[in-house]
Amino acid sequence: MVRINRVVTRGGDGGETSLGDGRRIAKNAPRVVAIGEVDEANAAIGVLRVHVKSDAAIDAMLAQVQNDLFDLGADLCAPGGDRARLIEAPVTRLEAEVAAMNAELSPLSSFILPGGTAAAAWAHMARTIVRRAERAVVAVEGLNPTLRRYLNRLSDFLFVLARVLNKGGDVLWVPQNLARSSAERGAAEARVDARTGSTRRGAAGAEHRATATAQASPAPVRTAPPPARRKR
């Protein structure tokens, strides 16, 4: 049972902190950096839970993720412990949850831009922080490889969850050259249509004027030729 009865210790004022085994270590050491990144990822997921609290099933999945991340942080804090707190079961659970969510989604036709609903945007924010935490964990030597696998699956989980939270309204990436080509093609077609319409209107106008002129002009008066003179 964990008991915390004092928050201010002043023990880290010199730029060092204690690991779970009592060793002192610099606060910018790779292991401590990784602990901090995992903590930040957990905080981002806490904000995400605020936006999904009306969905009990999603909130329950995220609550389990927060507990997993605490186990992961404990493994980082206590190197060489007798047992690993984060085991393979949570990795398998995430894979199953990703598969179940993804089965309800339509295939993607492009890459996704982070955004959409507030909940989806926070899922993407949490995903990017988890990726940073994963990179930090990779930089620490001698760790249980399950930690890396879990963070890798968690970023996949958050990506798919963001799509679920957007409810089919994915914000898709449109490459600028493709967008420009479409716009230019549309403008060219409009110019062709305008020229074709102008030509048709011009031809119709000329025909109308010719008809009007023909109707307005008087019919020519034919006169009889003078009688021929007889030669004497």
C-alpha cells in the first residue's frame, strides 16, 4: 500500500531525484526523462477522459490505460526489480481493442490531420505525447521490452480512438499539389465553358441580326426593260 504524507521534500532542489531503489540520479538522465514523458502522456489521457465521460465504455478503456502507464512508470523508476509490473497482457488487450474499434470504421483514403471534435483532437494530442514517451523509453538501456511494445500499441489505440470520436468525420490530408491541380482544372473548365458560351451567343446574335435585316429591307422593285427600237 502506497502512503504519501509529505509532498514538499526539497530533495530535488539540487537537480537530482531518487529512483525506487534509493539511488540518486540527475533529473535530466534518460531514465528520468522517460518517466516524465510517460507522466505527461498519462496527464493528456486524463484530459481526454474529461471529453469522453459521457461514454462509459471508452472512459473505462482509458482508465485502464492510465493504470497501465503508472505500472510502466513504476518499472522505469525501479530498475532491476524482482518483477515487472507491466506484463504482456495489457499489450494483448490493446491489440484486441484496436481491432474491435477499427472493424466499425471505413477504410481510409488518405492520411488524417489531427482535429475534428474536441475529444478526437485530445486523442491525437495524447497519441503524439505517447510517441515521444516511446522514443524516450527506447533511449534507456536494459529495459523490459514490453514497455516499448505497450507504448507502440497505445499510440495505435489512440489513433483509432480519434477516428471513433470523430464519428466518420475524419479530417483528411489533401496534398497541396493535388488541391492546386484540382483548382486549376476547375478554373480551366470554367474558362472553356465561358468561351464556348460566348461563341454560341455570338453566333446566335449574328444569325438574329441577319434575319432582322432581311425582314426590314424592302423587296426590290423590278422594272420592265425599254422597248427595242426598230432600225430604219
